[in-house]
Amino acid sequence: MDFFPKAIVQRGENYFENGHVKKVKEGKKGTWSARVEGSEKYTVTVTVTDNIIVEDYYCDCPYDGDACKHVAAMLFYLAENMTIDTTPAKEENEPEKKSAAKKKKPSFDSMLDSISQDEYKDFIKQYSASDKKFKSEFELYFSHKNESFDIVKAYTSIIRKLLKSSSHSGYMDYRSTKAAAREIASIIGTVEEYVAKGNLRDALSLSKTLIFETCKGIEYCDDSSGMLGDVIFTSIELLSELVNKSTAPYSIKEQSFDFLEKELDNSLYFDYGDFGYSLEDIFQDLALTLSRHDTYLDFIERQLKKYSHSYHRKNHYTCQKVIFLKSIGKISEADLLVKQNIDIPEIREAEVEKHVRSSQYDKARVLAAEGLAIAKKAGFWGTINHWKDSLLKIATLENDISNIRLLAKDLAFSSGFKASYYDIWKGTYNNEEWLPIIEEHIESLIKNSIVSARKPNFSSNPYLLEKIAPVYIQEGMLDRLLGLLKEEGSLHNVLKHHNDLIVKYPSELLEIYLPAFEEHCHYADNRSAYRELASTMIKVMKTLPGSDVPIREMALHLIKKYPKRRAMIEELEMV
């Protein structure tokens, strides 16, 4: 199973060894199906050859990786129990022989059944004495049988040793972090096993340990792959599933609530990701379930005091307080808090949506307009566009055409080009009305374009190309786009619009490419740039009909033109 991640193989093997592969059936030769049971039940189908080479597999679980633990468990089952036909193929003209019985691989299960309890005990004692890792894993597996066994201490030691062994001078680099994440991810399977067995006590203890210890590790590592963060989020999801299980006792929920109240005072959960916000969601739900209202509100007050000078965190906890007060029926208190903090964008947005739902568009519009003014004053550009979008939605509900046109046009061009807003703007005109409107807009863009001095590898008029090219494409004015590219034909710009023009103007596009290649080569000064040029020339040859000979001739021309650029010559010879 080399194509399976190590963690998946380990979890699959655990599933198999714990008897979670059920109702195995063979369909057509080599195709097996089974039900694999864990926290949920999933159907697995595997097609294998006689020597168990996997040809195809499928599982209906939601896992989006290449291969899941359920498929791995099924393969372990087949490897252990599958009957293999070892009869050699019959030679041509060989007399017919009586068919030999198929040789059945000895069953591991049958061997286990033949071992007595005393033999099991003797083996475990002897093996534990010589293999500390086996003893540790044995104790962890049967921890629910031993009330005095400290599973938190055991797994804390395992995770800390794993993180320490992966670090160098107190820091984990990119590869070491990925390797550590894979190892820690295998422990998640143990939590799932505990849940499947109904051992919620140890499942909770291990979930909390995973969250706490892994979050400490993320402080000193390069987790740009996101794998260690995924382990933390998965552990948080397991905790959420655990406390929300219908079979979870009150004590499990209480322990989780107390753990979260303590841990959420630690800024670590917020400084290296959004882990804290996910944990806060669980904390708030538990406060409602357990009726621990005062404790939760005291927590919120502590955070508001702690982050009184942090704009975002203060706003966040104020919003959480409003939501919670409404959830416990303290509507008048929540409404007062809303009025006192209406300048917080999330609170204002909720009020706008409330007025929209009740068709009070005037009140919604006033609140959104005030929010826009505040955002402009503060220079929060993302929030500015958000409030413009809110005003556009209100204008649409009121069928206010003039404001729809004003806002949609602004949003279409204010921060890059947004085709969705452009279509809304255009949709307010009929075909006859639209042509002079768009021509006027194009003329305005040309007049307002910023002309800059020509620089290497940059357009002489980048503002114009950036603003007007999307309009030409939307309106099908490809002849104008072609004309603009002839003036602003840097290689970057031509490549950007290659797919827009290749069908209608292949020969004209080639005429722009050739001088663009030469200009790009003129300013290139290192092997990486030469390699990029050669790669681009090859890609264009593959997609642009009739370009092979002219591009190769350009490559030869450049080799002759710059005979001392050895690195360039080596790369262009690949063309």
C-alpha cells in the first residue's frame, strides 16, 4: 500500500484488527465489497488481482484525499483472508487434468482462535518485557480497562517527543513539520476508535491533549503546508462531535466546557490560526446546553477588558455577546448593546439584514450608507465595497434603477474588474441604449489613462490596458483588444490575452509575439529568465497554429544576436 499515506495505513490497520470490516462479499471475479464501521458506516468496493494488486477502489465516505482508512482496512482484510488460485496455467495440447482444489491461505483469525488465554498472557508479558514500544501501545489500547492509567500523561509524552525529535535547534522546518503532522495525525485514529467503542472518557482526554500539545508545537515551525494546522482543526472537529453526541454524558460536556474556559484565555489559539474561534463556537454551544450563562458572559467580559485596545478582537467579543444574549432570551439587553455598538460593521450588517427581511428598506439604506461613510473615513477598502454591495442589494429590491447603475458600475471597476457587477450594470439598459453608454465609458477610460515612461517588461500604459481590456473582452471587441496589444505588447500582456485572441486572430497574435520574445530576451539577464522564455516559446508553438517555424527562427536569431550569452543559448537550443 505504498500509495497510501502512512497515517492512513495505520488507521486502516487499526480498523481491520478491531473487526470493523463487515459483510465482505465478492461480486464479479476480483471485485469485493464490504461495510466498514467506525463512528459511521461506509460501503467500500475494491477490485484486486489474485496477488492483491489494487486495480480500483471506492468508498462513499466524505474523505477527499486519494485513499481513505476504510479502503486501507478492506485491503488488510483481503490480504489476510483472500483465497488465491495457485494452479499453473495449462500448457497448449496438455491432456485435461482433474482440477486441483484451490489452496487457501491460512487464516490469521483461525490461528488466534486456537491460542489459549494463558498463551496470550505469556506472549504479552514476554513481548512487553523486551519491547517497550509494544508495552506502551498495549497499555494505550486497553487504557479504558485500567482506571489508574494516565492517558493524558502518556500521549502528552508521545506528542512532545515526536515534536522534539522533528525539530532542529528548537525549530521545525517545512519538511520536518509535514513529517511530524503525519505522525500526529495517526493519533486521531485512536480518538475515533475510542468513540466507536463508546470510550468517550479517553476520547475526550486524547482530543484535549491533541489540541493543546499540537498548538504549542505550531509556535516554532514552518507550517506553510497547513498540515499541522489541519491536525489541530480535525482534533477540534472531533471534540465538537464528541460533546454533541446524543450518548455523551453530562460529565463529558462539563469537562469540555471547563477545559475550553481555561484554554481560551490563551492567545496562542488565535495567534497562529483561527483555532480559537472554532473552539469558541463549541464553548458557546456548551454554555447554552449546560445553562452556564453567567460563566460564559463572565468569560466575554474578561476578553473585552483584555482586548480593549484591539479593534478586531474587541468587536468580535462584542458581537459574540450580542448573539449569546439573544440566544438566552435577553433581547432588550442585546438591543441596547447593539445601539451602543452600531459602528461595529458586523453588528450594523446584522441590523441592515434585519430591516431588509422586514422590508424596511429606508432604515436599511440609512444604516448601510452610514457604514459606508465610516469605512471611507477609516480607509477600510474591503469594508467600503461590502457596504456598496449592501446598498446595491437594497437598490435592487427597491428597483431603484439609477442607484443600481451607479453602484454596479462603481463596483465593477473600483477594485480590479468584476464581471458580475458589470453584467448587473449592463442589464439595466436595452441593446439600443447600451452602445452609446459603453462607448462613452471607453472614451472616459482612454482620457483618464495614466501614461508612464516605457520600462523593461512593462506596458507603456498599464492603467489603460488593465482597465479597458476586460471591457473589450466582455463586449466582444477583440479587434480593439488586438490593436491595444500591438501598442502595449510586452510578453506578459500578450500571454495574458492569448486565449482571448487565438481563435479569431492567430496570425496577428504571432506577429505580436515575435517582437515580444525579442524584447523579453533583451532585458533577461539570468538562466531562470532564459528558461522561462524558452518554455513560453514552446508553449506558444504547441497552441498557436503555424507558429513553429517563425518561433524557431526567432530562437536562432536570438542565439546569433547574443553569442556570448551561454546560458541563453543552452536554453533556446531546447526550442
